[in-house]
Amino acid sequence: MKITKYILISILLIASNPLFAQVPVNVHYIHLNELLVYVLPFYMITILGLGFFIHKLVRPNFSSRWLYICSLAGILGAAAIAYKFQEIRTTQLPSAQPSKINMRSIPIELQEQIIAREDDELKETIANYWVVAIPNFILLGLGLGIDWRDRKEKAALKN
């Protein structure tokens, strides 16, 4: 039984080593150290906004002003993060750099490929914005919903 275990372990080790030895050809690493300075403050603002939202749920008389400020700052921060990520990507990845090709001198098929690639990069930038901004939009909407509900309840109590 012990011999079978050792044989299986050795087969797995031998079979997995060639996989680690292969180096991919077109792999580029992006260093996101510069982006961390932008990401952390805006995520902290989002978490602070979540704290204000929970506080608003617990104490309905609490002003929603700080929740709105945090949500709007997080939304603007998402734009800053998406812009900075796009800037880092274009400086560090050779394939993501904008094309400076004269479009008139190349065939139509290549023009379409270049335009499609630029459109894909724009869609990726917009997607990066929404990944960070969606929680802030949700917090803003929930805060507005709670305020609307509280005003409705206060109006019902007055009548």
C-alpha cells in the first residue's frame, strides 16, 4: 500500500514538472504598484459609505448627507481608477498602445481589425469603471430609497 502511494505521488510530480517548465511566449506582466495609491482610498470611501448606510438603517434620523458624499466620491474615484488603469495598461503593454498607423495606406480588413481592437479597449475601460462604480451607485440608490421611505412615513404620520 505504501509503495502504491509513493508511486502515485512520484508520477504526479514527474507529470507536473514539464508543465511548470514551459514559458508562455506572449505574456506581459503589468505592475500595478502605481494603481494601489488610487484604489485603496476610493475603496475605503466605499466601505465608509457602507458604514453610513448601515448607520442610517439603524438610526433613521441620521442625516444621509455623508452617505451621498461618500457615494459620489466613490463614483468619481471609479473614473479616476479606470483612467489610471488605462494609462498603466497603455504604457506597460505593447499591444495596448494606441495605433499611429496611417489608415489610408492599409487594406480595409486591417483597418477593420484595428478599429475593432480600439473599440474593445474602450469597452474594457468602461467595464473597469463599472466594476468599481456599481457598489457606489447601489449605495446611492439605497440611500435615496431609504430617505424616500422615511419621508413617506413622516407624511403618513402627519395625516
